[in-house]
Amino acid sequence: MDAHFRNFIRLNLDLERGYEANGDLKSTLLSFSDSYVDLIRTGFEEIISDDSFGPTEYERLTDIEFPDREALQAYLRDMYNHLFNDAPEQPLPPG
């Protein structure tokens, strides 16, 4: 996992900020350089397709627990769609 992507997850989707769906995350991300946005997009694509990345790894980064890999994958796909496609609202983790 790329260090910049890991830091993005830790800083923006951790226990404190992961539940703040105030609409700023997408606009903040898109205000950075295209290369950084592409790096974050690629990071999401990699963890979504990585069978070894699961709730334990995500919890180490964010302190947020997911009940199972399927719930985590659904959340990550929803977050990807919010950040890079047309999904209007930022998804919230469980809890």
C-alpha cells in the first residue's frame, strides 16, 4: 500500500473523521493535483481488489471495525463511487 494512500485513509476516514459526512472530503481531494487524485483512486482500486485486505487491516489504519469483509468491501466501493463517480453522499462506516 502506498504511503500517501495510507495517510489519506488514516487522516480522512479514521474513527474521528470517518463519521463526518459533511460533504468536504470529495471537494478537498479534488483540490489536490491530478497525480495525487490518481494515486488515491489507484489505492482504492487496489484495496478493493486485494483479497488479503480485510476488516483487520482497515481497523489498524482507522480504528473502525467492520463485521466482515463483505461489509468493508461495500463501504469501500461506495466511498470510491462517492469520490470518483457520481454517488452524491459520502458513505458512513458501520456503527
